Amino acid sequence: MCSSASSPAASNRFQPIQCSIQGLDQVSRRKTAPLKLLLPPRAVQESSGSQTATWTTKRTLPEQQEVQRGSDEIWELIERIKRMFQAMGDGKVSISAYDTAWVARVPALDGRDAPQFPEALRWITKHQLADGSWGDKDLFLAYDRVCSTLACIVALRTWRTGERIIAKGVEFIKGTMAKMETEDSTHMPIGFEIVFPAMVEEARELGLDIQDDAPVLQRINAEREKKLQRIPMDVLHSHPTTLLHSLEGLHKLVDWQRIMKLQSPDGSFLFSPASTACALMHTGDERCLQYIKKILEDFNGGVPNVYPVDLFEHVWIVDRLQRLGIARYFKQEIRDSLDYVYRYWTDKGIGWARESPVQDVDDTAMAFRLLRMHGYDVSPGVFENFQKGSEFFCFSGQAGQAVTGMYNLFRASQVRFPKETILQQAYEFSKDFLSKKQEKNELIDKWIIMKDIPGEVDFALNYPFLSSLQRVETRRYLEQYGTDDVWIGKSLYRMPYVNNQAFLALAKADYNLCQSLHRKELQRLKRWYQESKFSLCNFSLQKLVETYFSAAATIFEPELEPARIIWSQCWLISILVKEYFSTEGSVCELSDFVAAIERWNPIDAGRNLSSKAQLLFMGLFTVVNEQGKQGLMYQGRDITQELQEVWHKWAASFLQKAKWKAAGYQPSMEEYIPSASSEMEPAVRSTLHFVGENISAETARGPGLLKLMNITASLVDDIQEYKDQKGNCSCCSSIHIYSHDRQVTGDEALTEVQKVADEYGAHLLYETLHSTELPSACNQLFLAATRVKNLLANAKSSCRVADKMYTHVQRVLFESAV
């Protein structure tokens, strides 16, 4: 028996969230098994035999029928989306009336007084809208409609056809031109200030009654002059710039022989059919001709506003599937897509199409994040191409930012590895840019009209990557994803393989199916909690809801049911042990508790332990023994002793800190770092065995990721304690140690410790993606636990912590996606 010692100071760690568990008792009490079609092979075979895992039981017939209906719907949608991947080529994109009009203007290359591409002229004739305009029929923007309509009537007048159609178009322009003065200029099409004034001049030359002195035209002409000053003609002819995309607005200024050296490998000028058609008109270039002929064949007589969009489409599809929580159904397709993108990755980044001479921060940031998170070797040095001083821009050499470009840069900057200064700079700039736009209510983008840009930005700012959970993000994104988002190029356009009903339908069906299983698992965990008699000691049931929420929000796949159960049980017990011995139990009793774990004998477990401590030990003993036997099915061996050692190590580390606190001892940082531990450790180390990977006892014993996770979690705990206690912290807190050793204030120490925690988080991310000690699925558990820890700390930092956690729990576990 140990000598007497004073109890450690009370801790505020993991205070119960007063969040209701409304709806829990309405969930069916029948036990359920994971879907066979989603189980790993071994689990499928085991479940078909006479022996099943502890938490795997049979469904009733109505439940089986319900799951089968859901499965049929899911697999039909999966096959439909797989066909989209199979059909992906240079990009699925809507036709642009504006660009088709420019193609229609190309005269016959053999000298005839006729269009080279009569099919484009026919397309224009057939697609005038009822109000006399051309453009996106479902979304009215004055800039888009007027520009597209002007291009079409100029094409028709060029070939002296369709006078009635032209007259309707002219009347539309007259009645709509003034609306451009009040319309948000953010939605002005790309290159509008270059091409529109030039087309007005051409229309007047053709005798079309188009007003050329409207106030809005004066403003647009001023914008044109400013842009031409930023990119002088000498630069235009010698370096690839975004003006290559709008040569049709500069055709009277361009030296066509000089500009041809900047032609893209596919024969286009920066992948613009209109710009390329204009070049063809002036040069008769064979490569321009072949580029346009191919597009006309692919799009049945019309052309899109930009083509190809292969890299853009590949990365955006992967991003959408991941955020919607359905990427696991398309692992091979995603790998093929990212292989394709990586093939065209350069040290300056990428553009929207392969082999682009101009790169943009939007596509580069999106591709960088996805490639890095999937293990590809990409350097953050690409972002130097978009940096000027302390600022970052959408295109090299430009002086403007778009909300979505900075939003994707912000997301990319968060997958930072240690000592990547450029990403830290990108993070600080993009966060500041987005925050200011949010404060001014200016979250409107110039490249896309999305369903909920403000909501996406708000979530990103409040829940950075290492402080968010996959299912929390998915539940939010199910409401933000737009099936009909409209992109802004030279005209409005749509990307049906990026935004569509199939993605959303599959995501909702999958989410609701997983959620129904999660609710039933939680119900069974509730019964286990009651059988363990934890409630008799005033241990809150809400803690069980929170721990299960953390499991369901990270390892959510149906076949990982045992992993979720084990994660929840272990994390709950470690929380209860830590809370009890931080508030009631003495250091002496904690020492006896550690000794009881080492002896692992329930007969003498009550020796020197209070009734609460005995209850905790017996709950732990029962759970570990059950999990150890489950190891026979998942690892081919009884892992009870391995799990016992996990708990003993964690409890001994907790005891060491308790002794320091009781004695008022301040350790050095050299002592603090090796002793770092967290209540997450037993949950993660136990769950490693149940994610479908075979791991040896030696491998599971001490992976480097464990140390990184524990250090990061300990620092987060210290930071939270300092904030909770309004500047006070225990003697063995890293903040207290740093403040004492460096002779700085507590707030200064807080700032430095936060930087250290961020750097350890970056190191943890690196090792998660690169360490080969454990399989990838196991590595991800350490990252997932760290994200849970940060999310909880984020919630506790809020003045409305209960509301925040209530919302997360309710949405992930109880609110179906409709």
C-alpha cells in the first residue's frame, strides 16, 4: 500500500456537455450487424458461420428488407457515377453561345463567301431564347446575356442571315444594357472588359443599332485600359498571360505572326475556342483549325467557353466525392484521376487543362491538397508562383484575388508539413483575406455562383483541417453542395460531372444508411453502460454519447462497427478514470489502481480501492477481456495481454503527472515531452487491431505516431487549461514550464506553446501519410484522434460550448439528410 498523498487539483478537462440525447430511446433496440457487402472478407466469412463477434448479431426480416432497399439504391447510384468516370475525357462542360458565335464567324478557308463552320451558325439560329437573348437559360445575369447576345447577332449579321432573329437580339440588348450598371461587377465574365468594347465597335461597323456611349460602357472601357497597362503589348507577345484567353478582343492590336509562338500544344490559345477562332480567322493556322474541328465534333455543332477542362474536372470531382463522404466507393477511379493530374503537375502548379502555359492558384491549391493527402510527392514551392511580397494572387503577375481561389489556398495551406514556411504564410494571408470578406459580407466569387459560398467559408474558418471531423464536414456539406452551380468563364457554364443530382442522392442515401446503423450501435452501447453500473457513481451518460460521436464522425464505415464500439468504450473509461482521479481519488489510490491493472486479477481488485475505483477497474477488466477475445477473429491471436499493457502504460503515465502535481514539482521540458500522454491513447491503440489490418504485437506496441499524438494532445490540454483558468495553470503544464524557463509572461508562453503544438500537428500529419510502421488505416487513427481532441478544444473555447457540441452530436447521429 502506498503512502498517503494529497489529491491533485481538480481538473476541468472534459466537462459534461449539457446536450440532450433526444431521440436515443426512440431508436430500435434490436441489435444489428454490419452490411455483408461492406464487410472485409474475413468478417463476411465469420459472420456466415456459427460464431460472431461480440457486437455482431442478426437482423430481423423487416430490418434486412430496409437495408436491402437502401443498398439497391446505393449500388445503382454507384454504377451511374462510375460510368461518369469512364466517360471523362477532356471534360464535360455546357456549350457557350458566345464562343460558338465566334466560331461561326470564321470565313471559309478556301476563299468562299461562306462560314467555315456552318454547323456553328445553325446552332446559334436554333438556340435563341424567348426574350431574344442567348446565354444560360436558367440563370439571368445581364453581363452574360448581353455579351452572348451581341456575339451572336454579330455572327448572324456577318453572314447576312437571320434578320428577324437579329432584330429580337438588338431589342434585348437595348432593354438590358442599363442593367449592367447595377449588377454586381464581381459576376462580370472573364475578359469581359477586353472583348465587349471591341464587339460593340464591330457591331456598329456592321450597321447594328447598338448604343456605344452608355455610362456602363465608359466604365468598362476604363477597366480595359487599366488591364492593358498591367499587361503591355510587348509582354502579351512574349510571355504567356491570361490575355491569350481573350485575343478576340485585341485582334486589331495583335501581331498575329509573333503571337503564334505562344500557341498551346493542342493548337488553341489558352484553351479558348473564341480566342482560337479569332486566330484562325487571321492566320488560317492548321493547328487552330484542327482544335476547333475536334470540339465541334465532340459537342455536336456548338463549342464550350473553355476546352479542355480535364485537370479542373478531375480534381473537382475528387474533392466533391470526398467532402460528400462517398469517396470510398470510388477508390480506383480516384487513384486513376489523381495519377492523371500528377502526370501534368509542374513546379509552377497547374491550370484548368493539361500542359497549360498559365497556371492558377485555384486549380493548383485544390490539386496540391488532394495529391498530398493521397501520398503524392508535391512541393509547396509551387505557391511561390502566386506570391508577391506578403500577398498571394490567383494568377502569376496579376493583382487580384477571388474568394474561391483564396478559399482553396486556405484549405491547401492546412496540409502543412514541418518547416514549410510558404504554407504558413499562405495560411495567414488567406485566412485574413477571407475573414475580412466575411466581416464585410462580400463573400461573392468571380469564378462561380455557388449554393452557399458564405457557409463554406464560415465552416472552413471555424473548423480548420486538424480541428474538424470527416462526418461533421460531410453533414454540413450535404446542405451546401449545389447540384446546379454555375461557373463564370467568358460566359456562364456548367460542369455536370462536378455538380449533379447523382452525387447528392448517393451521399444522402449513404449518410442515412450509416447513421441508422450508428444510432443502433449507440443504443447498444447505452445498455452496456447501464450494465457496467457507471451511472451509479454519477458518471454522466452524456460522455458516452460524446465518445461514440467521435467514433462515428471519424471511422463511420458500416464494416468498422467493432472499431467504433471499442474506440467508444476505451475512450469513455479513460475519461472516467482521469476525471475520478483528478477530482476525488488520491494519488495513493491512483497508485493502487495502476497496481491493480498490472496484477490483472479481479479477485483482489478491491484492495485499497474505493467503490468507484473498483467499479472502474471491473468495467475496464471486462471490456479488455472481451476485446482481447475479439482479437482472435481480427488478428488471429488473443490480444488481452497486449491491451492490458496499453492500459497499464497509460495509467502509469497519468500517475506520474499526478505525483508531480501533488508534490508541486515542475518538470523540465526534457521530462515533460517523454511523459506526455492523453486519454485518447488506450482508445487508439486498442482500435488499431479492428480496422481490417493485421499488425504484430511488437508493431502495435510503440509506433512513433503515438508519441506525436500524445505530445500534441498534451499541449492542447495545457492550452485549454490556461484559457479555462484565465491565465492560471498547473506547475507541470508546458505553458508554466515555458514561462518559468524563458522568463516570459503566461500569454507570451501561450503563444509559443501554440506554435509548438501546431508544429507537432504538422509533424503528425507528415508521419500519418509517410510512416510505414503501421498500415495506412492504422496511421489514420492517430490523426483522427488528434482532430477529435482539437475539435473538442475548439468547442470549449466557444462561449456557447454546449450549443456547439449539441449541434455536432445531433447532426451527425440523429438528424437524417433530407
